Amino acid sequence: MSVEVYYDDDADLGLIQAKKVAVIGYGSQGHAHALSLRDSGVDVVIGLPEGSKSRPKAEEQGLRVLTPAEAAAEADVIMILAPDTAQRHIYAESIAPNLSAGKALFFGHGFNIRYGLIKPPAGVDVAMVAPKGPGHLVRRQYVDGKGVPCLVAVEQDGSGDAFALALSYAKGIGGTRAGAIKTTFTEETETDLFGEQAVLCGGAAALVQTGFEVLTEAGYAPEVAYFECLHELKLIVDLMYEGGIARMRYSVSDTAEYGDLSRGPRVIDGRVKEEMRKILGEIQNGEFAREWVAEDEAGRPNYNKWRSEGAAHPIEETGAKLRGMMSWVDRPITETA
Ligand SMILES: NC(=O)C1=CN([C@@H]2O[C@H](COP(=O)(O)OP(=O)(O)OC[C@H]3O[C@@H](n4cnc5c(N)ncnc54)[C@H](OP(=O)(O)O)[C@@H]3O)[C@@H](O)[C@H]2O)C=CC1
Ligand SMILES: CC[C@](O)(C(C)=O)C(=O)O
Ligand SMILES: [Mg+2]
Ligand SMILES: [Mg+2]
């Protein structure tokens, strides 16, 4: 492998144990980082606004909760795990006045640094510890004595020891048990955005909805279309996850494999690849970031409209009915633990 990977033996947990860490935000990533750091012997405080609905959750877990400004003032290391669109406001209002040389500002995703929305002062360590998985998996793996691989990057090395501190933090959340890969803010941000837009979230959701539409518009039962286009996708992705595309092809029938090999490239063809390249270009030249920040500032009109349209897609009603028949898969969309 050409990347540098660091494991538990390469990281000194004592570095982060010697610091006070403020975790700003207590959602998917925030709760996982805070609880695992605490269980690793780190002094952790949570920063949340007075009215935040996350406050009772953090307090129930025995964590001390302050406002973001109070937490940032107390801490040596400030990890921002609030929504990307809120981070620049939190930084300006609560963190910047409490950030001085010698402190460290950490991120779980590089968006705000990569696009210049947050500009920390000189002398501050600016680093990223980005687990490559949802926060609830990060916490579950830590509790099970394992870890989710993470990306570690340093944008600004004020102390001269920022990378070692970031690795130490990664160890505190279980990341170096699996392996911490050294990267840059630019690489993490651009690949993360591309992955979620073109493949993992955007690409996969559009593929599933379109396949469902083609079958139901041709007169097939929505229930049967749901199984074929959504439900079984997990079974196929699990095989890929375990052993790559080759493992999936080994496991499915030869009829399915021939259909995959001969028809797949017709679905995801040169036009789709060209569109993916355009999407990557918009990420690289900042167009996506400008659009998303403007959308957020305008009150998210398109986001809300597209979200409602997605929720009203016939596949959701069919899915809700069918999942009701399968107790092991019926989870409310807002359930997080
Ligand atoms: N979701 C994931 O698994 C991954 C996320 N990331 C990155 O991690 C970061 C956090 O994302 P994620 O965990 O999904 O976020 P969530 O939406 O799950 O949680 C956000 C948290 O921030 C709190 N919050 C909202 N506004 C403020 C504020 N003004 N001040 C302080 N806290 C605030 C929310 O509180 P309230 O309950 O009151 O809304 C909530 O506790 C992002 O940078 C994201 O890109 C990286 C890898 C994976
Ligand atoms: C795939 C979505 C993600 O990038 C993630 C969980 O890694 C995110 O931003 O939530
Ligand atoms: Mg991601
Ligand atoms: Mg992401």
C-alpha cells in the first residue's frame, strides 16, 4: 500500500490523556468520540447550546455539558463535531474568542478548512481524525474492543507535534486498533464528498428508485420490485463488503453474474462516468461548497423540497409495509443507537 498506516503501537495515548478535550456537538460522531475518549481515560467536556436536544443525552451518559464557548475556553483540544454548515458560525461566535496558540482545533471532516470557511490563527494545531464509518458503528466497535479505520491529517502544525496528538486522539476512539491512514484535508474532503454524492448516497439512492420505477411502471407489483431493487441490495453489498466484487460474483448464480457482466456497464455507462467527473470537478473547484453554503443560508429551499419529494416516493410506502413483515429490519429512520 502506498499510504502510511498507523496502529496502536505507533500512537501514545498519554498525549491526549494529558489534555482536556472539548467535543462540540453530541450527534452521530460526537457521542462516539466523547464516550470512547472518556473510556480511554481522557478528560472530556461537551459543548452544546443551552436549548440543544442533545444535552439530556450527554448528561444521561454522565458527561459534563457546557456551552460551546465555555467548553472551548476550558479545553486544550477542541473537536468540532457539529453539522458542517453550523461549524463556521460556532467557530466565529464561540471558538475563535477562546482559541490561542498552543491549543488544538480538530475536525471529523475537512469541509470548513478545505473551503476556507474557518481560518484558525497561527500557532494553533489544526488536525483531523475522521472515522470511515457512521458514529454509531465507531462507538459499537470501540465497546467491542475493535475499531473503525480512520483518516488522520494535519493542516497546521503549531506545536510541532500535531500529528502525534491526532494519532493519540485516534487511539482514544479505537481508530488505531484498525489502522489510521495519513491523508490531507483536501484528499479527505474531496473524496468524502465525491463518495457520498456519486456512489454511496446519491448514486445508490437514485439507482434504487429508478430501478423500482422501471419495474412498477411496467406493471410489476411494487412489493416484488421493492425486494429486487432495495431489500436484496443489502445482501449483495454485504458480499462485496466481505470480499469485494469478486466475492459477490462468486456467490450469486451464473445467470446473475452473466447479467451483471453484460448489462451493468450499459446502466453505468460512459455518460454516467462523464457526469461523475463533472461532479468531482464541482467539488474540486469549490462550486458544490458555494452552492451548499448558499442553500443553507437561504433556508434550504431545495434541500427541503427534494427531501419531501424523496420521502413521498412510492418506494417508501411499499417499504414501510414490507418492513412491518420483517421484525428484524423494521427500525424507525430516526432511531440511532
Ligand atoms: N455522520 C457520520 O457518521 C459522519 C460524520 N462526519 C462528520 O462529523 C461531523 C458531525 O457530523 P454528525 O455527527 O453527522 O452530526 P449530527 O447531525 O449527527 O450531530 C450534530 C450535533 O451538533 C449539535 N449542534 C447543532 N448545532 C450546534 C451548535 N450551534 N453548537 C454546538 N453543537 C451544535 C447537534 O445538537 P442538536 O441535537 O441540538 O441538534 C448534534 O448534537 C461533520 O463534520 C460530519 O461531516 C464524518 C464522518 C462520518
Ligand atoms: C457516507 C456519508 C458520510 O460521508 C459518512 C457517514 O461517512 C457522511 O457525511 O455522513
Ligand atoms: Mg464519509
Ligand atoms: Mg461525508
